[in-house]
Amino acid sequence: MAETLCCDTTPAQQTQDCTQTTDSGRTLKTKSRRSVNPVAMAICRQVLRHLIYGLFVCSFVILSYFYATDISLVLRAQTMHQRQEARKQLINQTCSSYNVTVLEEMSPGKLSNFIVDDAHGLIYCYIPKVGCSNLKKMMVTLKNGPPYRDPGLTNAQVHVSPKISYLKNFPRHEIKAKLKHYTKFMFVRDPFVRLVSAYRNKFVEHNEPFYSKHGRPILHFYGNHPYPPMSQTLALASGIRVSFDNFVQYLLDPRMANVSPDEHWNQMNNLCHPCHMQYDFIGHQETMDDDIKDLLEILMLKDEIQVYQAFPKMTTSDSMATWFKVLPLNAIRALYQHYEIDYKLFGYREPSELWNGTNISKTT
């Protein structure tokens, strides 16, 4: 007779040992077999399927996010590269069309606006009225090194900061080596917008040094004031100020041709010499935020430093008609010719509406 290896149990006995005696007299100890609730098993299987599906969905979402992020970064990098290559190509084409002779070596006198950061292998050619105060602060921050904290300098302080190193002060052989090997960048702006910004900053706002150096001579020769007040404070108290028309007459006077212009209204081409050296990065005031991000990306400092942009009184191209309507049309045309190379080098649109009579009330 076959041996019975298992005994009947109740649910309460399922975890206990049971015994069964065979007809041969042997006693076997066996484990009782548990009964399984089919409803519970169905629930377990359903939960497991949901967990597996949820894990798959989560994994897909995470991988999709990183993939999309990578694609976004790649597209941004491509856009930045294409924009920079287009700007560089335009400069090269314009320089060729103007038959500019490339200099083998730049004299220190032409490098007054070049700032050096040796730690990062960086050269910045600053142009006044093109966000240069904030960009100089960035250079000071880089010079201070990690953790790249805001230097806490005012605009007036940063221009005389001892932390700024100028390329012209290095020996000639070092100047040549740095220009060859360092990353060079500059920022530019619509020439007429920059000019109006300079006028507002130096002659509309209170500025005694500029009044003494430029304002009094302008009033004397072009403002019908043979004996202009000795200070801007006295001039303003008498209702006398340098007009934009007087300022433009001063710029276009043939007698000023042999006088070195102030850097605030000198041509950008004359300050940074893009025809004589190959810049690695060219930013525009009009796209300053994006261009700063791209520059820091190139320098691998995007997450390390922040350049603050705050221009509550920034002059814009939309206000040009208001400023230029006081000028004779022939003066506007002459002024454009004065800054034409800047317009063409940096891809700014010719503002022909300012001298063809559109939005201009005063004629020649």
C-alpha cells in the first residue's frame, strides 16, 4: 500500500508539522501544504504589472528628458557657432572691401582698450557705451579667482580698479604672444545708438570733467556762447547746455580731423582694430544676455560667474528719430559716413530713414 506523505490540515495548522503513520509502521513528519487565496494572487499579479509598467514609464521619461536636454544644448551650441562664424566672416569681407592692410604688429598706443586676464588666457577689448562697466566687473571677478564673487565695485570704481591689467603695459614680446594665443572678445553696438548714449551720459547728465574738456569749447565754437560758464553747474543754472546739434557739429568739423577723438564716440573699429586681429568672440549689445551666456560657455564658466545687466536709462534704436530730427539731413548723411565702417563691419542696418526725410521734420 502506498505511503501517504501528507496529512489533512486546517488553515490554522498550515504552518505546523503533521505526522502520518504508514502501514509499514513508520511515522513520517511532513510539512503541510499551504492553501493559496486566488483573489490575493490576482491582486499581487496586478500590482506587480503596474509596478513594472510604472518603472518603465519613469525610465522612459527620465531618458527622454536627458535626451531632450542634450539635443537642446547641441542646438544652442550650433546656433552660437553659426552666429559667431557669420559675424567673423562679415568682418573679414568688410576689411577686404576697404583694402585694410593687416599690421604684423600692433603698437602699444593702439592697445589702450585691451584688458588682459592671464589666469584664464583672456583679452577683452572694451568699447565705452557698450556695457563695458559690467564687462570690466566680470574681468575683475575673473582676476580675483574662484569662487568668483561680485567685486562690489561701482561703475566709477571699476574704471580705475588696480585689478585691471592693460595689454599695452606688457613688454612687446609678451603683447605679441598674448594676442596670438589668448581668447579675444569684444562687444559692439549700433553706432548711432551708441553715439546718442555717449551724448546723454556726458552732456545731458552732470559731468564736470567732460564739460570742462569738451562742453565749453563746443559752446564757444558752435553754441553761440563766446564766453561760456566756467562750470557745468553754472551753465545749467543759466539754462545753457550743449545741444545734440552742437555736439554733431563738433564731431564733423574738419578742424577736428587731426584731433584724437574721445573713446566714448570714437569709431569702434579704431578702438579694437578687428581688421588687424582675429577675434574669437564678437558680442552685440542688442543680444547681450544671450551672448554673455555663450561667452561664458566657451570659457567653461557658465555656472561659475554671473554678469548683471541693468540699463534703466539705456538708449534704444526706437528713440533715434526723436534725437536726429533736430539735425539737418546733410549732417545726418555726413555722420553716417563718419561711422559707416562700423555699420558695415558689425552688420548693422543702414538707417537711411533718418536722412531720406522719413520721421525727420527738419530739412537741409
